[in-house]
Amino acid sequence: MISPNPNALVVTGPGLVADLRLVTEVADREFAALGVSGEVVSASDLSGFRETLDFPGALVVLPGPDHEIRSLYTEHPQAVWLDVTKHDTPPATPADGPAGGYLHGRGIWGLTWAIRHAVHRLRRPARRVAYGDHPDQWADVRLPRETTGSTPVAVLLHGGYWRSIWGADLMDALCVDLADRGFAAWNLEYRRPDLHGWAATTEDVAQAIGRAAEGASGRIVVVGHSAGGQLALRAAADDPRITLAVSLAGVLDLVEGDRRHLSSGAVAAALGGPAAEVPEIYGRSSPLARLPLGVPQLIVQGGGDDLDLVDLGRRYARAAQAAGDQVTYLEMSGDHFDVIDPASPIWRATAGVITDVGTTDPAREPLNAAPDARAVHLATPSGDG
């Protein structure tokens, strides 16, 4: 029986370039937020480091630069390993699979996500399903504790502006929450375009959704955050099996996103060039360019997010409605990450809509936001397409 509140341990290796006091402050805040007991320890040598790796709870390892210590990754896949720096060549995957995981390139802030990942995988263990041969082609699947009748499927697509330093761990908490709400929740990893090209990313998403749909006994909902929102809506345009597409703070107009140089040019970097140079790729990939999608959509946006994303979300929802799609636009207070926080009001409102659609016929039933949601009026103002 897995404890709902496992003990947690963060261990730092010798030579780690980080202020230990700051690491401890970040860890303590996250322990408190998750309701777990935890501590941070610093290993001064290899033998001391080895001893910490037998910890039975939620273990996060910051190995530092020592080669011998880093080589222990393959022997201890139960831990979550965190490099605060970016590594284009991650360590080799353990023979029995990356049960914990390897995170890198997010700086000290990455520790918050590493602790969350370590705790969530113990509180609600997932089954790792490979849908291809590459190490990034997998999904963590969590099933409802009890099933009666058909089980809806929720496929989750993480964001991170399509960059490889961000991964499926971002969606762990939502995967757990949706499984507890009765969904078979698939948290997808996929090859990111900065290392593998745009075609690999779109092929992986389509292939993984197809795998999740195999033998599905209920409806199929695709939920994407940030860049994953773009991937979710693009997938819905291509796959008629999808019954609801959900964008959480999505990048829904790629042409304008390129023009505005979002996240230091992330759109052009992902798609292989600016819109003026590869217009056909933007035409196939931008949700705005694919309208009408022909599938019900829920567009969710935190009002405290990047104003460009708020603008893209509002304009997309208006255009989708004008194109004849069934769309609900839900905007509430919250920032870019509140939309993927199960404790936030905006996610609770979102989950209510997703759950309702999972149990009704979207061809006949309207999408209704939860009672505590504040939907923004989307009437088209004069002069705005």
C-alpha cells in the first residue's frame, strides 16, 4: 500500500554549483505545499552519496558534476534525478525503465517540479506504456480506482514552448486528478522539435493518441497546456475520434506568435523557420488556421498570464465560434501554471466541464462552465477579426 503522504528526501552531490540554503528553502516550501515530511541532505563523497540512494520514499537527486556519482543514475531509476543545468545528451535510460525520471535545464526552479514528480509517482503510481522505440515515446497511464461502465480517456500534452528541457512531469498532478475523476489518464511524452524536428513531434502526438484510443470504452478528451494546447487542438483537427479538445493557456495562433517573437522566438525555432519562410507548416499546425476543427473545444486562460497568450486565446475563441465550432472560452484569475494546478479554482472549473462532457453526448449537450467560473464575453468588437 502506497502512503498518501510519503516522506521525501533531496540529496545534493559534492561540487553542486548551487546555494544549499536556497535549495533547502525551495524544497521546504514544496514539502509544505504537498503536505509531506522532507529534508535536504548534502553528501560530501561517493560513499555518503550511495547510502542516500536507498531511501524508500520520494527521492530527488541533484548529482552535481562528479562523473562517478552521475553514473549511478542507471542503477537507481526509482529516484528523480535533477540537473539544474541543461544537458543535450541525457544519461542512458536504465535497463528497467525510467521509473523516476531525469529532469534538466530548469535551474533551481526545477527542484519544485522534481519534488512534485517524486511525490506524485508514489502517491498514485503510473504504468509506463511505450508507443515507439525512442526513449521519449512513452506515456504514464493512471486508471480510475473504480470503473463502472465505459471509461472516458483523457490524453494530456505538456507544454514548455516545444523545448526538450520541459517534459511530461508538468502534467503529473492533472493526470492524478483526472484519474481520480474517473478517467483513464494518459500523460504523454514526445520527441521535442529542438532535438528531433517538428515532424517527429506531430507524428508522436498522433501515434500516442492512437495508442490511447485503442480499445477505449468511453470518450476521448485531449488536454494540452501552453505549447501542448496547440498540439491538442491540431490533433483534434486531424483525428475524428477526439470528442473534446482542451487548451490550457495554449499558443493558438502560430503566425502571430511568430510575429510577436513569443518566448524568444520559440515558434519559429520549433516549426523550422518563420511563417513567411515555411507557410505550409504553419497552415497545417496553427489551430487558428485549421478552423473549423469540427470538434467541441474548451479554451481556458488565466487572466494573470502573459498578455499575448490572453490575446491569442480570446481571438481564437471568437474565430472558432464564428467558424461554427462549439466552443467555450473560460477565463478566470490565475497565471500560466494555475491552469495545471489541481488546487486552483480555474482548474476545478475546467475539470468540471471536462467531466461533464465525458459523461454526456457533446453532439447534443452544450459545454457549460462550472458555476464558479467567469466566462469572458466574446462578442466580436468593431474592427477585430
